[in-house]
Amino acid sequence: MAQPARRHATSLETISVTIPESAVEFYENAIGSVCTTIGLFEANPEGTLWRVEGVKDTGHREDELAAALLLAELASGESATLERAPTEAEGWLARTYEAFPEQQVGRRFVVRGTHLPDQPDATRIVLTLDAGVAFGSGEHGSTRGCLRALERIAHRKPRRILDLGCGTGILAMAGAALLHQPVLAVDIEPWSVRVAARNAQRNGLAPLLTCRLGNGWNTPAIRRAAPFDLVFANILARPLCLMAKDLAHNLLPGGTVILAGLLRTQVGMVLSAHRRQGLVLEHLLTEGDWATLVLRRPNRPRP
């Protein structure tokens, strides 16, 4: 039976910032650099403001946090007020466990926290994750949409697979487990790369996953492995648009890309950016306010 990781914190605090959507990536990296648990939440109904929060030991790594927040402000052009709230360790763990029940996603997957009993399921692929990892645990609509999209295109049997912005590695693991093919998992955040590698080991998928630190399509590991016939990119709408040209250039003819991390209201913007690069929409999946796009590069150039 898998046992949840032991936690020794006696005094925890929740730190958070509320910022415009354009600054989410920068502040997510800043908060994530000092917190082992982070979350991303809509702060207004329009989806224009977001709250990034993390849980850490009270008073721990304050100098690193200040430097990371300053860097986020300089890179994004958006200043943010850091909010703090004391968090009871046991109460937080209990709430985290309660909020992360077993989840069946699509027809093929079940996502299970390490705090739950290890029960084999002959009908589904079980992905086991630490319940303390709030983002990329299968609860978020964008992650669920990607897993459903993967089921739809699995019959194509892609063999060269990239998970760009892998987070916890859940999509890379799902691809490796369902398709029985190696997957390159890349993230800009060192913490995410470590978590993805640990999750791959926990799920017996380490031989199929290569987890690397990198910044987008300029990552050496990506350049060596390209082109791909399946790419996951569960990031944010604006970065997806900016990377559309590089994505199309690194996708094999007939290859598929699964794009997520965008709201329904952002579908038009993201779709237009990729259509300009010759990609064709095959499926649009929704989970609540979130959308997932499945696009394909035609086997032949358009006349």
C-alpha cells in the first residue's frame, strides 16, 4: 500500500497574490520557488484576475521569496501585494485530503492521491499523485480536458511525444501509460521537474519518462528530440499564442497537439494563432469554464 509522504511542519502559512492573467505565469513561478504546494484560482467571474497561493513553513526562505517576487514584478510589469494567513498543519492536511478524492476521468483514467488505499483497477489506468500538489492533480478542468483528448487520439499510436510545461507530469505519465511510448517532459520550474520525476517513479513509469528543465522550444532536449507527432501544452492562452509558430515547426506532418490552460473566452484567440501556422482544429472539449483544443498538422501542405 502506498503511504503518503510524511510532513513535519508545525507552523504553516498560506501566502498569496492576486494579479492579472498576463502575470500568472511569472507569479506562479515565484510562489512555487519557495512553496511545495501551490494553487491557481480565478479571483473574479470574468477570469481577468487570478489568485496564486502557496503553503510553506512560516518564516521559511523569506529572502528567496522576496527576490522571486521582485523578479516576477520586473518580468511581468505587474506589482502585487503579498498576503499571508496562518494555516494549521493538521487542518490543512485534512482539508487537502478531503478535497482530493479519487477521480475518474474519461473512460480510461483514474487519478488517486497517495493518502488513499492502493487499489488496482483492471478497467482503468491508475495515476497516483501526492494530494498536497494542488495544480496538475487531475482536478483542474484543463488537465481533465487533456486526458479526455488523449483518449480520442490514442488510436493514432503517436511515438514521439512531448509534454511542454509538464507540471506534476500527469499528462506525460498518462501518455506513457496509455500509449506505451517514451515521453519527454519539460518545465521551466525546477520544482515541477523534480515532482514529475518523483511521480513517474511512484507510478512505475520512470523508464518511459525523461524529465528536463527548460524554457520552451529552445530547450536543448526538445531540439534533439524534435519533431514530434504528439505535443501536450497545458500552459496559458497568451504563451500558447506566442509559441504557435515554433510548435507548428516542430510537429510532424499528421501530428497532433493538445492545447489547454485556456478559458472558453480565449478559444478564438488561441485557435487563430495556430490556424495561421497551418494547423487544423479537430476537437474542442470543455470542462466548466476551461477549454481544450485538439489540432492537427495536415499530412500535405494546403494548395
